[in-house]
Amino acid sequence: MRSMHTLTRADLAEAINRKVGLSRSESLGMVEAILDHMGNALEKGENVKISGFGTFLLRDKAQRIGRNPKTGVEVPITPRRVLTFRASQMLKDRIAKG
């Protein structure tokens, strides 16, 4: 059965606190700094790769025609940039064992 727990920023900070020995506020600051750095890179259009974990990829989607499933009316879908995540093979293997 799948666990319903969600890993949060506080959980990450707590793990850093236990393993590295930084204070709770320093640990939370480190988590915030890492997430901020990743967010800034993505905002600039850069992909983010974390070896052994996965890659956050930006994709530009062109305009296309969609269909309202309720009425069947065709509707233009505007072009947009989307964020996707591709897990590394190591992470996929860990999840499959798990």
C-alpha cells in the first residue's frame, strides 16, 4: 500500500539538521537557498539536473486546437512553457525495489 506522507521543506531541513548538525534555522535556510537557486535557474530557462535523482526540464508547447469534452466545441490552446520531471535510472530502480 502506498504511503500518504508528503515530504516537506521542514522534513528536508530536519534531515539536514540531524545528519550535518546545523541548527534548525540554518538547515531551513539551506533548503530555501537550494530551492530558490533551482527556481531561478528554471525561471531563466535553464534545465536543472540532479545526478542520481532526475532532471527538471522546460518544454515550450506550441499553440494547438483542443476540444471541450462536454460540448465538443474546438478551442485554441495558447502556447505555453511547462515544467516536467524525468527521474534518473537510479531513482527508477530504487522506486521499483521499494
